[in-house]
Amino acid sequence: MKKLLFIITSFLLAGCYSSQSDAENTLRKAGFTNITATGLAPLSCGENDISRTGFIAINPQGTRVEGVVCCGIFKSCTIRF
């Protein structure tokens, strides 16, 4: 019974996961600098995304921006503003 409860809880919390390393790697590859992860960003991504990490950074044009990096199991990470 405890094992089943653990599995169900894990699936329910999957959409509430923040991955700072995935977010930073995604932003660096897109040319962002001075990246600061702001943590979990609930309700900012699609229902199929398993991690959502808020950020503040400097975009490739030199402007300070805020947004969220959303990552899914069957897709790569995306940046949302």
C-alpha cells in the first residue's frame, strides 16, 4: 500500500519539479547570460511539462528578461516569456 501511495504521489508531483541545471543549459545554448534561476514557476507551462523553472537573464540583444523554462519527457526544453 505504501509503495502504491508513493507512486501516485510521484506522478502528481511530476508537474511541480524545477530543474535549475536544465534551465541554465537551455538558456546558455540560446545565448542568454547572467542567468539567475528564480525557482519553481507553477502554472507557467503546459500540463505535459515535467519541470518548470523561472529565471531572470540577459537575452542575446542585451535586454534583461524574465521568463520560465519548460521541459517535457517527450520534447526538449522551451523558453517562455
